[in-house]
Amino acid sequence: MKKVTIYTDGACSGNPGPGGWGAILMYNGTSKEISGANKNTTNNIMEITAVLEALKLLKEECEVKIYSDSAYVVNAFNQGWIYNWKKNNWKTASKDPVKNQELWEELYSLVQKHKVEFIKVKGHSDNEYNNRCDFLATSAIKKL
């Protein structure tokens, strides 16, 4: 099984406001950078979108390590929130509808196709790939 490393980041100017996302996919010594933006969004939507768009590029089942500075995204999987949301018909523990349900459902579906590990990185620190994803995300906003 191919081993792929993915770094992702999302950014927003105002929340909600114009937002961008960036991702770097690394496999076998090569890397691919992708990014995009939306005129009216939230930082959480951009964080999820970065992971979604990166996973969509994988053509076959892979072993994937996803590095993100988003506690929202990482904890949804590592702390099992998403499995409980799905089991409870996309309701939170307090019975409220899960925000960004459509994105979570799509991400859940993509994650099932691969062996995925989510790893939390400290944002805006010395991680060159996380910093590069932040640059990709903020640069995408400027292109709107």
C-alpha cells in the first residue's frame, strides 16, 4: 500500500469572511501543492476542505498520515466525535445538528477508503510544511 503524507491548513480573513485552504501531498520523494478559496466561509470549513481536497486526489487505497493544526479536524477523528455524530444521525452530544454536516459526511466517506492517521501539529510554529500550507491558504484568499 502506498504511503502518502499530507499537510493541510485553512485560513479566514474574518470568521465568517473570505477564506482559503492549502495542502501538500507527499509520496515517494515528490510533492504536490494544491489550494483554493471561497469568498464567504469560515476557518473550520476551510480546514475540512483542505483535507477533503487532498484526499480526493488519491487514486487508490493508501496509508495516509494527515498533519493539521486544526484541533477541530484532528479531534473529530482521534477523539471519535465523527463516529458518534454519524451514529446519532449527525447530532452533537447536546442534540444540536452538527455544523458543516455535508463536509463531514464527505470526509468520513473518503477516510473510509484509506488507512488514515490524523496528527495534530502546532500552528504558526517551526513546521515548514504547515507554514507552507498556511502560505498557500492565505495566498489563495488574496486571489479572490
